[in-house]
Amino acid sequence: MLEAQGLSKRFGPVLANDSVNLFLARHSVHAVLGQNGAGKTTLANMLSGLYRPDTGTLKLDGEVVEFRNPPDALARGVGMVHQHARLVDRLTVEENIVLGDPDLPYYLDYSKIRARVRSLMDRYGLAVRVGAYAGELSAGERQRVDLLKTLFRGVDVLLLDEPTAVLVPAEVERLFETIGSFAADGVAVMIITHKLREVMAVSDTVTVMRDGRVEMVIPTGETTAAALATAMIGRPVEHEFSRLEGFVKVGEPVLTARDLKVSRTNNREGLHGITLAVRSGEIVGIAGVAGNGQELLADVLSGLVVPDSGSVEIAGKDTTGGGVRAARNHGLGYIPSDRLHTGLAPDLSVAENLMLTDAVRGGFNASRAQRRALKLIEDYGIVVAGPDVKTGTLSGGNLQRVILARELSGSPEVLVVSSPTQGLDVASAQFVHEEIGRLREEGCAIVLISEDLDEVLALADTVMVLYEGTVAYETAIGDLDREMVGLAMTGSGA
Amino acid sequence: MRIGRTLRWPIAVEPRPTAPPWLKVVVPLASITSALVVVAVFLAFRSFNPLEVYLEIGKTAFGSWFGFADTLTSATPLILTGLAVAFAFRVRLWNIGAEGQLIFGAIAATGFGVWIGDIMAPPIGIPMTLLAGMFGGMFWIALVAYGKAKYGVNEILTSLMLNFVAVIFSYYLVDGSTSPWRDTTLIGHPVGREVASFLELPRIGTTRLHWGFFVAVIAAVAVYLVLRHTRLGFTMRVMNSSPKAAHYSGVSIGALTVRVLLISGSLAGLAGAIELLGRGGRFSPEGFAAGLGYTGIVVAALGRLTPLGIVVSAVILGAVENAALTLQSMANPIPISVSIIVQGTLILFVVGGATLLSYRWRWIPRRAGPKAMPREESNT
């Protein structure tokens, strides 16, 4: 169906794809597996016309093709569905579905469009609320609308970029059934993922990528999860992260939050009575599917958002209404999940960002900042030409190191960390975990928020699961019941 | 096997973080030259000799010591209003109200100069009167700042509309009432009251250039220092780069907005006080501001928001405006609106040129396209 031969793409010094060959067949689901930065998305972007390969050819049904842009690819039957559905919030589901269709008649017969949307929905089990505005939909629904949008145009090749990242487990199951029915209809499906379980569950063939190259191509039935993991990582691993060891003395509560309430808005879940206490030397891990109030909780604890009611105490001092300054003055460090725009000012230099939170509250001293920056760059292994480089040009791992260097070098008493390893390669993630562990040994009280359940389970002493802005499950790590966690995350816990 | 590139355009345009230093000099010069060429075409259409016109402009604005002094005198308020606009824009706030703040600066300076300033010795009286002008400008932008910080009211609209209120209020003070701002000793067309003459800014030699020019240059240096070397400037850079990062690091965005706008307003107010004390010490509403506040927006854009750039662009625009007056009174008069055309064209080219600076243009030699390639590999 769609065949790629020797595709290469270079971004500056990085060879993102190195002579990649890929064959997508009709009636088949092809999984592309790899770590972050293995080149999976670059490959998909070249297949869908978003990027032009530096070298190599694409063949569609044996004929050499060249896609000018994604609409061009879509017109020839190659459609891509992105991780985050790209919909217009102020348009309805069906308006979003027909948006961009060049064959759209001048007069829009909505009843006809809706009928066609419904027939596609029924055929593939893609339930969405026809007539609702895209802005009202959940992440899962938005993705289904994006799928319908692609199907509406009629595709022979469907590329899915990490489609399960935003879904709850039950939705993942449904998506896999849908993918199965696409394949049954003769579509060539490609699914990008870094989750082994998904590869085993849904694919017929699997391509493993590492460092921009194809490491392995094999029918899924003829391999094992362990073999795929080895190919993906390059060396056998038992767990993604090793549990932090070391004698840690847990002390008194340093961070206390009582009955936090924030009303929910259209864009985000609220908090509906959250109480937590974090003791020094303890890591409280907050798990949950994205969008259940985790980010908001982090913002409230660190003073960015003032709660409607309830209180936050840091080291015995009430910081509830005092904003970020009060929280920071009493020893808070905060590593937000949005690194480039919240945690850092992208247009400023690395040195300036390393003193960002100090300089804003007092003490602006350029030469001292320069000296400190040189030391922190060294200590935290930030790969950068010098302290004056513009921060926005750094890679994800280095951005995170800049934030870590700034937030941890002040020896905070309380640390709130949100998705600390999202998008990082294994070595960077390991570094981040070691730093968090080191801080815990120093007696810092840590709140770790992550969508990656394994990360929470690997690091936390106490695990809390948030669901729709409430604590659905809370336990010490020793008494943890994995099944209960799964149920609590999907809202079916006790 | 490797297969040739298939780009349709032989030129690649890529963003780049920093331009080489020589380009930063060459591009603005090329932009100004291009602007002059375009205006030349326009002049030629109206059957003027462009070279002659440019020569005349150059001679008027820079040719003699007196002409040059006049140019700098015209540039003085433009430096300050340009700084006012640019300072606010450093945190993406649009102060379109420099005109109104300038008028209120003049009103406040007149008020202070008439009642309190005349009992002081000039070394204290002049700075105090200028300070009064700055407070006048601050007062007039305070409402804009409050609305923006507290309720998020669009500062473009409020600052712009308050210009008209300021103009009309100034007419009320002098023409429409017997307020203390009106000189009631004179009969005839109403004029404003004059501040004590020893409060007027000393002039340089026999020219019209006064010390206000140096005050404006000092203000530009001060703005540079604030932006580059103070906590406020640092906070502004964080805010400009990412408001979220500013909030995250503990900046009160409302308080910062108020501070920046008050400083911006005070610069425009200073322009008003300097115009008052530098040009006769008498505030009369007719043509007092005459678009100095609006031209400040042009100056700020042309100066790329940097203090040095603003001084340079204010001098250029001051020269053009001065020369335009002369051109109009030539044997073959050129309409005064030519200065507006020059302004507009300069902006287009200079701002456009600066945008090009952040991209690299690379010529890519065309190679064989896919159609020319052998097809022996199509074995699927």
C-alpha cells in the first residue's frame, strides 16, 4: 500500500531519520515502537506530507509519490491523526469533520453530513455527540472526532501518533476495537506508540526504531514483549525505573493542604475538597489520567492559583492567599509540567533563567548570576555552549535540567514536581529521578505529579489517585493494590 | 541509494537566532535607501526631481548649524514620546495615549510653574517643573493602568480615547473658561498663561535648541539602564518572553503593568513639560501637541524599541518634518504631506528589513528532480 524507501531527515546536527524503510499493507495494523526521540513522529510526519524527506522515496500502490503538504497527502488517501486532536473549539462536531474538505459543496446540507457522520460512527463504533461544540468534548471524544474527520475524507492509509496518550484505559480498549475494524475494511493502519502492551494487543507487524534507524521489523505474533523491549532500549531492562533506595528518615509534615476547593471551568476540572500532608523526606505521588485536577493542585500548592476555600501551609506558615512569593519565601520549589513557557522565559539566556525566581523577588546581580550559572551548568550537566545562550533553543532534557538546577540548588523544603520526565530520554529521566531522590534524602517534602503511573509507583512513598478533582484512592506504597489504582484512575474505584 | 532533492524553490528560508553584526548595520542602511528610492519614484511621478528634493532636505536639516539645531529641537519631544511608547511595548502594552499624556504634562507643568515654580531659583525650579510634567503624564495614564491591571480593560482603547479628552479639556482650560491656565490679562484670542521666564529652558547659543534635548537624551540613557541593568528591566524581559513564567516566578502582573505604564506616561508628560519650557513657556492648546504623541509610535517602531534607535529615528523624523516646512515654501512647492509619505515608507522598509534579519536566505542550486531519476528500484 504505502511504502517508504530510505527516508532520511536531518534537523540541524540531528539525523532524526536515517534511511528508514517501511511497508504498510492493507488489512494490517503496523505498530512503530520506540523511545522518545527515536524518530517515530518524524517518520509519520514525512509519510503524511508535513515534512519533506531529505532523501528517499514514498510509493503509494507501487507508484512514486511526493506529498506537498498534509492536505495533499489526505487527498491521495493518506491521513494522520495527531496525539492532540486539532479541532476548532467554536465549531460543532460535524462542522469540524467537514472542515478542510475540498469537495465540500457550496450549500452545506447538514442533515446529509450528519447522516454520513452517523453511519461512519456506527460502522466503526466511534461514539461522539453530533451537534456538540468541539470545546465541550473530552479528550477521547475529540480524538474520535479527529478520526471521523479523516475517515470522512476516505483514507487508505491511516497514521495514528500516540493515540492512547490522552485516553483512559476503557477508551483505549474501544480505540483498539475501532482500529481492528479499520484494518478489516482494508485500511493500512500505522500506530505510533512507546507502550509495549499496546503493540502486543493491537498490531500485526511491528517496526522498532532507535536513534532514527529501524532496529527490527517482525510480525507481532513471532516476538515477545521482552524481545521488543530489548530492541527498543538497546539493552535488556527489568523496569523502566529502578526504585530509589537508601535510608530515609521521614519527619514531620512540612506541606499541609486542607480541604482545597476550586470550582471547575470549561477548560479544566476543579478541585473538590483535597486534603494532603507531606512529611519531610517523603514523596507523595499523585497519579491519575491527565485532566483530573493534578495540574491545578500543583498550581494551588505553589501559590499560582488561589483556591476558593481551604488552606495551604508550608513549614507551618499559611501561604494560601500570599501567591507565589509567600510560597517561595517559605521554601517552596516548583517544577511545572509546562517547562518552556511557565518554568522558563524562552527568550532569556540560560544564566538569566537560572536566577529567574530569585531575581524577580530581590537581588538582581548580573555578574554573580553569571558565576552561579557557570557552576550550575557544570553541576547539573546542562549541555549548552555558554550561559548566554537563549534558553528557547535548548532541548527538552536540557530545559528540564535548567529548571532542576534553579529549583533544587536553593535547597527547598517543599518541592512540587509535575511530569518531571515527560518527553525525556532514559538517561535524562534517570538523572531527574536521582536528583529527586537526593533531595528526599536531604529531608525535602516532595509532591510528585505524573501521568506516568510507573514513575509514580517507582518513586512515591505514598500514592494518591485523583479522579475528577477528588482523591479516589490513597495508600502507602507498601500496601498498594495495582488493580485498585487502575480502577480509581478510571473512576470505578470504591 | 540517495535520491536528489525535490524542492520547488531554489531558495531556502530558515529562521536564525542571531544575525551576524555586519548585517545589523547593512540591513537598516539598505532599508532606508530602498525607502528613499520608493519615495523618489513617487516624487518623479509628480514631476519633482527627487535628487534635488533630497538635497534640499539634507541641506535644510543638516546643512547649517541653525538647521541642525532646529532638527534636534524637533527631535526632542519625539525622543521622549518614542521612549514612552517603546517602554510600554517592552511588555507588549500599547500606549497610544502619549499625545494626551503630553498635554497633561504641559498642563501640570504650567500649573506648577505659574504658582509654585516662580518662587524658586531656576536650578531647583526647572527640575521641579519638569517633575510636575512627569506627574501630569502619570496622572493621565493612571486610569488606563488601573483599568488594565484590575479589570483587563484594553489599554489601546482607553489610552487612545483619553487623548481626545485631554485635548478637549485643554481647550476648556484656556479657551472655554477663565481658569487660572488662561492668561486673562490679554485681550483677543484666548492664550495660556506664561510661566516665569527664568523657568524656561536655557538655549544653546543663538539657536532655538534648548537644554531639553539633553534631558531627552539623558532619559534615553536612563531607560536603557533600567531595561538592561535593573530588577524592573529583568522582570519586564521575563514578562515579555512569557507572562506565565513571570507569574510562576512570583511577579505580580497587575503591579508590573501599573509600574510600566506610569513610567511610560511620565516620559510623555516630560515631553509636554519640555515643550512648554523650551518653546516660550506658554501653554496654548492650538497645535501644542500636534501629533507628537502619535509620531512617538512611529519613532518607537522605527527605532526598533531600543533607546539608541529611538534617538536616531527621532532625529531623522525631526529632520524630515523640519525640511517639509521648507520644501513647501520653495519656488516649486512640494506638499507638506511628503513628510508623511517618507515616514510611512521608512517604517515599512525598516521594520520589514529588521524582520528579514531573523531569517537566513540560502540559495540552493537546483539538482535533478525525481522525474529525471532512474526508476529501476520500483520493484513493488
